[in-house]
Amino acid sequence: MFDAIVSWPTAPVTKSLVLNALNSLNPPPAIITSESRAGVSNLLQWSTYDDIDHELVHSRRDTVLSSSYTFRKALIRKHFLSRCLHSYVTKHPDSELKDAAPKTFEIELSFVDELDEMFLDELWELGKELEEGEKWWILKPGMADRGNGIRMFNSRADLEKIFEDFEEADSDDEAEDGSGGEEDNTAVVTSQLRHFVIQEYLSNPLLFDPAEVSIDGSSKPDELQGYKFHLRAYCVASGALKLYLFDEILALFSAVPYVQPSVDEDEDGDPLPVDLAPHLTNTSLQTERGEEGVRLFRELISCRVLSGPKKSSNAPFSAEDKKTIVDQMVVILGETFKAALSNPIHFQPLPNVFELFGIDFLVTDSPASQPRFQVKLLEVNAEPAID
């Protein structure tokens, strides 16, 4: 017998699922408050990270089970994950991780004028890439979520302009004395976040039209359009350490059909910010769409592949194609956690802990490669949004 603390103050759907799971046991555990845990013999803490007594997790390993590792920044912080993967591949050059993530640069800055020195040092290689102008890049804050702070650029001037806009938005907020800006503003405060990653933008994503899989009984459209998507996989890490990958994987689609990124100018000839709608697939940025942009990955079998050089003649997506992609995900996931295990300061699995992670992958369409569909790791999310 055991007692349980269940606390998810900002995630009611998660809380209801946890309670349903516990109540299905025979007999179900008593649900207690955090104030009562000190005298409990056998305790389950199935709660948000901040409501777990992590000291208790470490001191009572035989009698306390908890739903979150205390140290796991090597996985869930973008700049830590990038550093972790790079270190592991350096030591294990034959690892599947060597091509499993987009090329990434890490930066730490508070103000835009710090970029000049960075382009002479840690961003020197990026500067050369930007001079060639053949690639697009995506900027992500290392510790932000829900799409905040994500921007795209293909020149040094554009990157500097992005950080200038962040500083201006911060100044405007201060001038308004905290009254807030527009609801769709995704700017971040650079001086507070400081850590960013810059990743090569993968411009050849696998594309489908989610309308081919109706969720309301409507007929398929006469003309299909390719939409970008990413895969959200749910993984449970247990103890120190086993991994369990849930076999129902989600495909989360962008709001509008995919187009290659490009530079547009206003009437004065100044470059406009890149429209992120065809490129970002975060459901948190598309709350008004409901379930319109969400499908089960298995539901896409037999859908027309709308990427690649000959879109009109591409064969439908097959069950074998799906299996090939999932097999890659399994290998990348295992290697990613091995990489994290090699960084014991920032990932410390304990035998009396389990944790649910949401893993985001992008699938690229590279007809000249073998296999054609290549899986890339995007990020690892703690306390993933279940709703």
C-alpha cells in the first residue's frame, strides 16, 4: 500500500489522467496533501516538477517514487542538449547521432552589440555560412517554450535586427509599466534568457495534406497542398535507466501550406520578418485551430507524399515508410539518452524515479538518400502538454 500526492496546478488534463490511472488500481492509493508526506511510509509523488520534494526522493530511495528526475537539463534545455550531443559524437564518431540533429551553434548574450565579438569567435563558422547565403537558419531561446522567441534569418544583418527587435519590445513593455503587448507577441527578453541556439533550417521536410485524413467526415479536397509537420512522440524514462516509447505518435501540422523561406521587402525596400506560419508546427501557436492540425502518424499511411522533386508522381506513404521512420526514432532516442548519461552533472537518473517526456522529431524528404525519409531530433520536452 502507498499514498500519493498529485499536484498539477496548471495542467488539469494531466491531473485528471493521473487520478484516473491511480483510481483504477485495486485498491487505489489515498490521495494526500504535500503537508502530510513527512510521516508516510510508502509515497508516490506524481506531480509537476516544482511540487516534488526532491530531497525526499534522494534520501528515501526505497520508499519514495517520484515522477520527475531532479537533474535532467542535459535533455530538456536546448543549449544543454546541443552541447551534450556534440560531446557524445566527438567521443563516439560512429554514433547514429552524428547526423541526427540539425547543425547547431550556441550563443550566450544579453545585448545585440555582443554579436560583433561573437562573429570573430564562436560564431565565425556561422558568419562564413551567412556570407555564402545558401542556407536559412532558425533562432531558438534555450529555455523558452510554446514557440516564443523563434525566428528565421539568412543574413548577419537579419540576426542583428532580430535581437534589436527583442530589445525594443522589452523597452516598450517597460514603458507601458507592465500593461502587456498584443496577445500574439512572441518576442522574448534577451537580457533575461541569454542562452540561444541557432540551428540550420531543414528546408526539405516531408509534406502531407492533413485534409486527406478527415476528422469531421468531410470529403478530401480536390487539390492537395503540402503542409509541414513534426512528430511528437511520448517516452517514459524509468529508473536508471529503461526507456518506453509509446507507439501512438502524433503528427502536428503547420497552419498554412509549406513554402520555401524567402526574403520579402516592404514598400521602402526594407526586409520584412519571415512569415513563420508555413514553418512552425507548434500547436501552442495555433490554439484557434483546435484538432485541425493534429493527426495520428499511422493515419497518414496511404496519404500522398507532397514533397520531393516530382510531387505529382510520388507514391503514397506506406506502412513500410512509417516503420522505417519509427525505427530511426527508436535508435536516435536511445542514443540521445546514452549521451545524456555520459553527462552526470546535468542528467542523474535515479532508480526510484520515472518521467514522461515529449520528443519532437522532423522528417526530411531526401530522395537521393537511403532511406529516403530521414529523421532529425528537434528537442526533448519535460511535462509535455497532454491536452
